[in-house]
Amino acid sequence: MKNQKNYCARNDIYNMMIRLHARHNLTDQARGLFFEMQKWRCKPDAETYNALISAHGRAGQWRWATNIMEDMLRAAVPPTRSTYNNLIHACGSSGNWREALKVSKKMTENGVGPDLVTHNIVLSAFKTGAQYSKALSYFELMKGTKIRPDTTTLNIVIHCLVKLGQFGKAIEIFHSMREKRAQCDPDIVTFTSIMHLYSVSGQIENCKAVFNTMIAEGFKPNIISYNALLGAYASCGMSKEALLVFNDIKKNGFRPDVVSYTSLLNAYGRSQQPEKAMEVFNLMKRNKLKPNVVTYNALIDAFGSNGFLPEAVNMLHEMETNGVQPNIVSISTLLACCGRYGQKVKIDSILAAADSRRISLNTVAYNSAIGSYMNIGDYDKAVALYKSMRENNVKPDSVTYNVLISGCSKMSKYTEALEFLNEMVDLKISLSNEVYSSAISVYSKQGQLSEAESLFSKMKMTHGSPDVVAYTTMLHAYSAAEKWDKAFALFQEMEMNGVQPDLIACSALMRACNKGNQPAKVLIISEFMQERKIPMNDTIYFEMLSACSILRDWRKTIELTEMMEPSFNVMSVGLLNQLLHSIGKLGKTETMMKMFFKIVATGAEINLSTYSVLLKNLLAAGSWRKYLEVMEWMEDSGVQPSNEMYQSILAFSQSSGRDFSVIIQDRVECLRRKSCV
């Protein structure tokens, strides 16, 4: 066109060409056209400036966009609503929400009223800048105008509510959209946001239900929706389900992207399958997708959390070799893994690696490192790191102090633990449930029950009902202080407040009741556990057996035996010995021997202590023939009877009469000769 003799430059053609280049992110070429049109004496108009501002906004060059707006004003071209909207979008999409808000205010001051698009762009700017509370406040102001929100508006609001953890309000908006109360229908973005909500709150079944509802209502899932479901399964280590979704992505014509592969890799890492995670990583590279820092961090965690620390550290080096710079998450992940597996040298080297790469530790990283040192018992280094944290003006949080307090408690440094608690209070950092529990435990271990009770009461006032961990910690405190009645009353309070006691809480209370000579309450707790379907372990069975033994309750002992029988092959020797002793102590030696045969038949471990239990109860019942028979079984099975066992039966023979005495002594001599051979 320009080579034609009769060519005449026209604004509409240049404007169209500038918009075309902007759409393809060719910002320099768009700007070149702007200057070229002026050489042809074609004066830019509002549409020209709008197109150029939009081009720089797309490229994230908000300062350029602002300068173009100023040029527009100098050229006496009045900005339109689209001009302001484009500039607000340019600022907001770059994360400069403050600039976006300034432009929005200037827009109103210049007599150009905002429209729905303006409001959505401002909300989006707050969202991009992670100013979620400000976005919600702005939305409330928006509702006071005559401009009605649309689906885009509500999608942004739902996103912000999810980020703030206000799940109930987000779901309410979602339901209002589906029920037509909001006068705008949900779209695929809405459904995907709600899926993400259920994912981060651990409600995986609800996440899947929303996905199915979305399909049922005629929406075709996109790659983002599939990734949301895949990520939900991955977060819980549900690798089989994650793989099914991954395969569905391919079946439905989509190509899995970096997020898809990273989520599947993460699913395998969380399900303790680091080898499969590595297979996914290699498959990703074969399909010519470049792993990003999130991918590498997931793989570092997959190896590190499963005890493969050298491989995790190698991943850190590999990511740098491939041009991906480690970030603070990489360092924090490695530090947490080192502490979990007691790798002191690795902790030092990782901190040095972070320093050499100029990666400044944040609160999470410091917490991981301090916790790692505490886990391996290196108190001095943990405290030195905490002091470094304060010196570098990195704010400690409740996690920091919980790590310090609980770590000190494990090392019996109770004075130091309470000093950290006081320091936390002085800094006006709110005590979390975990900190309350750790501090209560410290007071309990020092025998300061009144202080523990006081802190527990304060927790109730500030946090409402304590959680199961806090209740359990207080149960241990009462047990240690031999306040059995208070322990049982606290257990009843838990139930009354709707806090479901767990296995640890129940075992702590059972132990307290047995120590306090209240075995009947142990059986009440066991009935409670059966009603609530709380699983039982060796500790629970041991306390129940002890209670039955104290009560000499034969019926309950038999019921308990029947309950335990299916698990004989996985029970500890100590628990099985306690079972045999409980039956034998009641004088039921025949039943005891039958139970012994059942235990042997399951392949459970039997040792000298098991035979010792049998022999003591047989001798107490005067069953000397069976006593000698059991000793013969021991010889046959390769278990050498102890001298005490021989001495016990010989002492019995001397008090049992002349006839029995000779028979017993002869049998004992025979057994001894056999053992010598």
C-alpha cells in the first residue's frame, strides 16, 4: 500500500496494525508504527494511543504505558474510558496495584466514570498483587454502585476468598451463581476455583464431585481444570487416582503440561515412591517439556522426604546445570529433610549453599533449619541460627517458637523453653495450638501443674475449645501429677465439646486410670473407643489387660482375648506375654495353655520371657507335670531354660511331698543332661 503513488496514510489502518502487533507481543514494532504514522503526517488519535498502551500492557511494560498516556495528554488527545482501562490493566497485570488504583482515582477525577470492565480490572490488579482483603473491600464498595457484577467479577472474588481461607463465603457465592440468585452463571473458571478450594482444604471427594458436576452441566474441562483435580490427588499422595486423571488428559485430546507432570511427580513423592517420581521426571524431559523450579522442588521433596538425601542434593545441582535457579523453597525442603533424618553435616552444607547463592533465608527456611538442628539435638546451633534470624530482621512466628520450645523440652531444657515462651509473649506473637500444647508439656514435666492448668484455661479463652493434641497433653500432665479424677473429667469434657479423642489420648487416660487404681474406668474408655471406631494398638490392649487383671474379671478377659486373637501374629512379645499372664493369674491355666498354642500357630514371636510367664503361672497353680512338659518343649524348640526355672521347680518339689519330689528331681536331672548334650 505504501509503495502506491496514490497512498494516503490513514489512522484506522495504523491503529489496526498496531493492535495486530500488540496481539502478537511485538511491542517494538507497534511502537515503530506509532512513529512512522507521524512521519506520514498522520496524527495519532485516542484509538492509536489506546492500542499502544494496550501493547505495552501486554508486555508488562507499565512504565512505558504510563509515559504514553502522558504523551497523549501533551498532544491534547482526551483519554477515553478504554484508555484508562488499558493503563489500569497494564499496571495491575504487572503487580503494581497501587499504580492501578492511582489511575483509577485519576479517571474518576477527570470525569470519566468507571464501568464494569474498570472494576474488574482493578479487582484483578488486587488479585495479581496478592491484596486479597483489599479486593474484597473494593467489591463491597462496587456493590454500592449501580454497576452489577458479572461472572468475571465473582470469579475474582471467589479466588480471593479461597486465598484468605474463607471457604464458606466462596461456596455461598458459587451456589448463588448456580441457583441464579447472583444473576450471572458460573463458567469453567468458577468450577475450577471451587475445585481448588476443596483441594487446599483437603476435601478431595468434594473436589472430584465438583469436577463431575461441571461435566454434567455441559462444560468441557480444560487443561487447568484437569490439573486442579490432578493436584488435589497429588497433595494427598493418591498416586493411582492422579495417574488416572493424567491419562484422561491425554485421552481427551489435551497435551499434559509442566503443571500436569509436576503434580503426578508430586503424587508419587508423597506416596513414598521416589523412583516412580523420577520416571515421570524423565518422561517429561523426553516429551520436550522443560522442568521449572516447582518441578525440581517436588522432586527434591520426593527424594528427601523418603530418606534419599544424596539424590535430593544432586537434584539441586542438576537444576542449576539446566539453568533453573534454586529458590528459598528448594533450600527449605532440603533443610526439613535433613532434620527428619538427622543429617547434621548436610544441614551445614545446605545453609552454606544458600549463602553462596545469595538466597536469603525467610521465616519458613529458618524454621526448617532450626527445627532440623533441634531434631538432631544440636541446641547450640539451633539457638545461634535463631539469633541470626533476629539479627537479619526476619520475623519469627508461632512455628519458630513452637520448634524452639518443643525442641528444648525434648532435651530437658525446660528453663530455656519457658524463656522462649516469655519472649514470644513479649513480642506479642499469638500463641498457636501447637505452642500451647508444647508449653503445657514443659510445665507438666517440671511438675508445675498449676501453671499448666492456667495456660490450658488461657487457651480456652483465646482459642475456644482446645484441639485433641492440647487435651492429650493435659491428660499426660494430670497423669504425671497422679490427678486421676481430673484426667477422667477432662476426657469427659473433650467428648462434651465435640473433640474426638484419638488413640494417644485414650491410651494416656487408660494409663492414668490404672495407675490411680480405677481399672473400671479403663473398660469404660475401651467401650467408648469401640463405639467411636477408634483403632486399638498394643498399648491400649496392654492397659485393658491390666485393668481386667486388677478387677479379676474373667468374662472381660475372654472378650478381650477374642478381640485380640486376629492380630496375634503382629503383636509384640510383651503384649502376648501380658495376655498369657492375665489368664494364668486368674487360675485358668488350661485356657492359658490353649491360648499359647493359638499364638504359636499364628507364627508369632515366642521367646524365653513367654515361657517364663507360662511356667510361673503353672507353678502357682501347682501344675508341676505341665511345668516339666513345657520345659521339655523349650529344649525341643532350642530355647535354653534358665537356672531360675530349674531352681523354682526344685524348690517346689521340696515342699510337695516325698513321692512328687523324687519324680520332679529325676525329670529335672534328665532335662539338664539333655541340655548339656
